[in-house]
Amino acid sequence: MEFSLRKAGHPNRQVRQVPDGTVAEFPIPSVGREDGGSYTCDYRSITQQSHWSYLSDPVEIIVAGCWLAGHSGVWGQPSYPKPNISLLSPSGGVSLGGAVTILCCGQDEGLQFVLNKEGRNVQWVNSDYLALFHINNVRREHGGIYSCSYHNQSQPSAVSYPSDPMELVVRGRPDFTNTNITRLVLGAMVLLVLGLILAEAYYSRPRGGALGAWIPPSGEENLPREQAASPQGAETPAQPPLLPNTPAPENPPQQLPI
């Protein structure tokens, strides 16, 4: 198999051939900041070089090196190098509602790192050599200029100079994915409850009489049912009396009009 490693924004690709395997390694011996970026890979058969596979999902490499500036002393105390501050996120800032991590690098063990935003201390972390400051659910007020400093926990008066300033840019519209899911679930629950209430009200209401019931005209309320049901002016033909032991005719004779 022949494997190819591609970096976004770079036309050249790295190629590795593995005749008897299905895995290729692309080592980066000395990582620099220029090595950061988005990478993808693909492959093809050595014997069928016209057929390439689809590109893999991209992977992001973030280079966060800890370099230390020149030494500086404060109040005649033992000097500490100025720390380095960097943002562990893709370039271009962070979106509203996202998360970001700020890295501050020191020199020694047993240090307390302080994150400053425009002259105000916002976070403290006790750690060795470096500290990670996490900001979750980023809002617009989190944007601004940040710096960091540190001191030894046993000598809090010997504080390093602040690092070089770093700007945190909050950009874009907020990511409402989780919020929309929550709203949809709540809306579905409200609709379900309303549907149950309407169904309960429908099936529990009192039932009325049959539709289309005949209402007798005024003045016929006290008449016998047979007489009241007969149209006005219509005479009911009289039936001849039956003799004893004479069966009733199945079809009584009809009287013809004279």
C-alpha cells in the first residue's frame, strides 16, 4: 500500500510505501510551530495507482511550546524567567459558548501560576513547570488581553514579570446545539401534556341524546303516540274485526280510493 499525508494549505504531501502492511507512520522528529495545522491521509494500492481511497477525517495538531524569556528579578529576590503564555485552540479565536485553555509555562517545581486579564487576577493554579487555565462556556466578556506570572509557593514575594500579552478573541455566533436539543425536548413534553389534558377533557365530557330526535309540534304533547305521529288531516283506515278462530291476514287488504 502507498500512504499519503496531506496538510491543509500545503500543496506538497508526504508519501510512505508499505509493501506488506496496512499501517504507515509519518514521524515529525523536531516539532516546530509551523508543524501545527490540520492533517488528513489517504492510500492506494501499489499495483493500482489510479484508484485512491477517500480522505480520512481531519486531525488537528496544536503546537504549544514552552519557551522561557530572559531572566528578571523583583525586589532583589531570586530571579525567575518571564513565563510564556499561549492559547490551546485553533487560530482565529474561540466561539461563543465554546471552551478554551490557556497555557502558562514556568521554570521550576512547586510554583503558583496566576492568570491576569487586563491587570486583574482571574485564576490561580499550583503546579510544576506549567499551568493550564480552563475557560468553559465562553462569553463575550471573556475576550480581552491576558498575561500570566508565577512565583515559588515557598517564596511568594519573588514574583516573575508578567508574560507577553496575548489576546483572546471571542468570535462568531454561539453554538446552540445543546440548547436547541433541550428546548426541543421541553417543547415535546409540553405538547404531550397538553394532548393528554385535551384527551381527558374530551372523553370525560357528558354525552347528550341522539342527534336528529323528533320533537312533536306544539299542542300534540298530550296526544297518544300513534295519533300524534300521524300527519294532520290523514285518516287511519279502519281494520275489519276479526272473527273468532280466524287468523290475522299477513297482508291486510288495501282500500282503493273511490
